[in-house]
Amino acid sequence: MKKPLAAAFLALVIAGAGAAPAVAAPVSADTKAVVKTATVADTKAAAPTLQAVTLAGTVALSNCSGSVVRFPNSLDTDPALVLSNGHCLTTGFPEPGEVLTNQSSSRTFGLLNSSGTRVATLRASKLAYGTMTDTDVSIYQLTSTYASIKSSYGISALTVADTHPTAGTAITVASGYWKTLYNCSIDGFVYRLKEGDWTWKDSVRYTSACQTIGGTSGSPVIDQSTGKVVAVNNTGNEDGERCTENNPCEVDESGNVTVREGINYAQEIYNIPACFTTGNQLNLSAAACTLPKP
């Protein structure tokens, strides 16, 4: 996980006012890659036509980033949803194996337009889903519908892709907290990403250009060719340590460990739409739903 914002700001004060928050370390020239995994260099497909990604539809949380999202089958009249990380919950990090569902919440989110200007404060009615088991995700249901947000502020929700992302895809990590866009590509996928007590499955690894920092946690990872959200930004290896908090390591199917100092990661979300039904209501019992259950 990225450091809590308080820690990032403390590092800024210590380093001096002109320094950036000391969160994501530069890419190390002697990163220790134990096993070969799929990378952008393995992808030979012709580059798709790219489109400009903006901050429209992203939100700023008190400690993280997020976005207003909809699923392929969501209706304009449905209550809108906000996507962020499980480690961004105000109640603290969920324990390994812990899954939170349909809990009352009045959390607020600052809605941004394309230029990053805050145009509204949105409010949750509940935390629909939150966990750090297998993935790192939180989904809040809002008191507003997609239609009312569009009518009042001219901003449409971002659509969650319901297919697995592809290595080599040009992406943008859009941080509502920092009002910043990070552009890079999907470098590959990690069988297991281990950080402290938590383990995440089939994680997205970025190319080194996406040097995300504390506060970018929960940012939507947007496919530049489709404009859809393909993952949610959540962590990076800061100091080259092995499998510790703020220093996740990659574990392959044989148990081999790879440490990539300065490289950042996201969690896939293509499996989430199958777990929501009519009216954007959570249904973990749906046949195609593979999210962890309480």
C-alpha cells in the first residue's frame, strides 16, 4: 500500500518544501528479477488509437483517490458507485480474510471535472463492498444517481471493463487526490503480489513511467484506447525490501520471489460487474461472481 498521507507529508517536511513526497522510489538499475513474466516487450499487436484521458469523474477522498464508476449493465437511474481501495477505508485496513458488505456510510467525495476542479461533494449511503483479500478494493454506493450527477455537473461515470486487461495496453492512472495523471503501459501480470500480511491475485504491473505516490491509492487505471477502467491503483515497492508493507514482492506459481524496487501495481476489477445486479446492488451469490465472500 502507499504510505498514509500523514507519513508522506512528514517526509515532505523533513526533506524540505521543494521536495516531492518520498513514497515511490526511482526504478533501480539492479532490480532483482528472479523469474521472467509477461512484459510489454512480449506484446506484438499494433498500437491502438489512443484518446486523451482527463480527471473528469475522478474523486478525492480524505486520504486517497477514487472514481465514480458504472458497470456495463448499470442504468442512468441507478445509484452511482465510487471505486477506491480497501486500504483507503476510514476504519483502517481490513484484516486478511475480512470482507465488509453493505455497511452504512456517510463518507464524502470531492467530484472533479476534466481540468481537476472540484465541482461537487458527493455522499455515500453505504459501503457496498470492501476487502484486502485477493484484491484491494472498496465500492461505495452514493445518495446520487448517475443521471442526477450528469444533469447537475455535466460529468459522466467511468465504465468498468468486464474483460481481463492486456499486457502492452497504454494506460493512465488518474489521481483525484493529487489532480495528476500518470501515463505508462501495462508491463505484465503478477501471479501473486504479497505485501506484509496481504496477498493479491493476478495483479497489474506498470512500466516504470508510472511513478505513483502516496494519495494515488484508489485511482482508476484507464485504458487509453477505450476510456474504460481496467484496474485500481494500490501499491508499489518503495525501498527494495522483500514482501514488507510498502514493499510488495512478486511470487510466481513455483514460489519464486521477484523484488522490483520503484515499480508500482494495481488490482484488476473486470470480475466486479458480475457481482452486482439490478439497481447496482451487490450480489455475491451470483453464479459468475468470484469476489471473496465474508
